[in-house]
Amino acid sequence: MKKLLIAFLFLSTFTTRAQTTDEEAIRAVITTSYIGGIQNGGSSDDIRKGFHPTFSMLRFIDNDVKPYAIEEWIAAIEKRKLENVPPQPKAEGKFITYDITGNAATVKLELYRDNKKTFTDYLVLYKFTEGWKIVSKTYYRHL
């Protein structure tokens, strides 16, 4: 019985630590590539490091789903930079939930600008050999 309890405690600690490590890695990818890169006008290199090339944001427009590829999104960001469009207030992210199963994960994230909630995002990630990558996004824009 004692050996069984020790084995259970060891496995529980290992599983919890692995989950925490994955959460930390996912948080880092989202913070650097999505919040810093996409939302706050960071570098295209930082964006590409955290997004899989097949990424698609699924936008709900006029009762239809319209995909938006990562390269289209990056091009729009770069165009705004060239046009010297005034930057928006800095976006801050609040991580609401993580759901990780093996190499798949979802994250619910709230974005704030000037302490006002602007978006609730649902990000989908996969863990590749090079690490976690964002592969999809849906969202709700708060008015």
C-alpha cells in the first residue's frame, strides 16, 4: 500500500509539473507572438515563430465563417506600419483557461486596451517537435 501511495504521488507530481511546463511554454508563445507580435505591432519574425504556417483565424462575419491566414494578417500589420497608422493603446492579455491534452491545447484569453476588455480569444495550439504553435483562433469582439 505504501509503495502504491508513493507511486501515485510521484506520478501526480510529474503530471502536474509537465502540465505547468506546458502552460508556461504556451503562455510564452502567446505572449511573444500573439500579444507582443500581432496585437502590439511586434516583429514579423516573432509572429512567425509562434504561429504555424497553416494558421487560420476563423472570423464570424455576416452569419458566415471567413478564414484569415497568418501571412495575410502579417501583411496587414506591415502595411499599417508603412502607412504610419498611429498605434492603438498597448494590449494586455489575461489568461483565463488552459486545456491541455497530450500535444493539443486550447487557451481562453481576454485582451484589454486601456483597461477595457476588447476581445475574448479562443486559441488552439499543437505541440510540434520545435514547440507549441498557434494553429487557429476564434474570437468575440466586445463593444
